Amino acid sequence: MERDLTWNALSMVRKILEMLPWRGALALGGALGGLVWALDKRRVDGAEARCVRALGVGVTRARRVVRGSYTNLGRSVAEFLLLPGMRRDLERRVTVHGEEHLRRALEEGHGVILLTAHFGSWELAAATVAALGFPINAIGAEQRDPRITELVATLREAVGVRTIGKGFDLKGALRCLRRGEILGVLLDQDARSAGVVVPFLGYAASTPYGPVKMAAKLGARVVPLFMVRRQDGQHHDLFLLPPLGEAGGKPFGEDEVASAALCNEVLSAWIRRHPDHWMWLYPRWASTKALP
């Protein structure tokens, strides 16, 4: 019953968004994010506690950051639901910086791992990369409701982003890299017992190291990517950084722990720079209990 309620609510919101002008759709998405923030006290309290510790800020500042995070998430969900209809507008709404880094990395012929997090409008970032003409794949976002899992894949496909498997499909990921394509990876997830424990925002966190192993095995470059929403709430800057270099005094990937730590350092730096862009509601340190 809970799944049906969620699915029906999502379907209704999607229909309303499609009837609104772009500004109105984003305003509604942000308002819904704010409503969830107001109603989700337990998760909000945990997110604020994590924010206070990780950023070293006071409760008032943490409350603003977390509320902004919920607003950004609401806007990002609205953008994702509207992706098929906005494909032609991406060039006008997103300014790309550092495209040359991705292009040069791809030209090496070993594939590219795009490293990012649940930061900004990450699905819109993948769609923008696809709109630039790059072959991009994303790990399947497996949801509790298979209808939502299928919807995510369908929306991605509509803008040229191919979904690989349900959950982390290692063979599918390796195949796309061997074809010289791009694999988008969200590395800010708790890997529990399957990860390596390295700092994330200064606190020990179990971190997936599959992408590090793939980079070492295939010679794929790891290019960090971050989507930053402008103050008007409607436009974005997409930053593609130079590929990651040495980690622990060795080529990237040879030292798995140092390479995973380097990935987290890059993610952490951008989260500190734009803290309201990250999804603080997610219990990133759950398995290590380093933060609440």
C-alpha cells in the first residue's frame, strides 16, 4: 500500500509539473522539497547533526544548509521528471566548463569513469554529457518499487543515458569501459562491509572501491564532475575536472585505499564549497558510526 501511495503521488506530481512553465515547475519542486523538510523531523534532525559535525558549523547554519539541500533535491527531482521535454534546452540552461578534460581522457581509448556524488542535479548532469555527444552509461538506480526503477531507466534513455543493470552490474560496467565509453559513478554511498574505510568529510566512511579497481584493471581515467545550481535556481554550471592522478605516490588505482581516499577528498572539497547541494538526509556514515 505504501508503494502504491508513493507511486500515485509521484505520477500526479509528474503530470502537474508537465503542465507548468519551467519556472513554475522548479518552484513547485523546491516547495515540495521544503514541505518534506518540514514534515520529516527525524531525518532532518539526523541530517543537521551530521552537518554540524562534518562542517564544523553551528546549528543555525546547519539548519539552513539542510533545508537548502531538501529544496535543491526537490528541484532536481522536478528536472529529472521533465528531462525528456527539456533535452533541446540543455545548452541554454547548463554552461559546461572543462569539456576538454573529458574529451582528452576518452581519446585515450580505455573508457572514462565520471566521479560524482548525490550533488546538485546529478541526473541533469548526465543528460548534459549525453547532449554533448558523449556515450554515457549510469549504474541502475534500484528502488524498492520496480515501477520507479523502470521510470528512472526510461527517463535516462530518453536523453541518451544508458542504464546498466539494476544495482551495481560489474560485468556491464566493464563492458562499457572496454568499448571506450563513459561510466557515471556516485561514490558517496555507504558500502558497508564491501567497501574500504577512508575519510569522507573528515570522518571514516565505508567507500565503494569497485570503480578504483576498474580504473586500475582497464586503464580508464577517472574524471570528477560536479553540477552547481546558480542562485536563480534555474540554470547550472557543469564542471568537468582534470583526471585524477597519483594516489599514495602511485598511479591512480594501484593503491586502492589511497585512491578511494583521493576520490573522497575531491567529493568532500566540493561539498564543503556548496554544502546545500549535497544530500545530507542520507546516512553516509551508518556502517562506521563515525557520524549519526
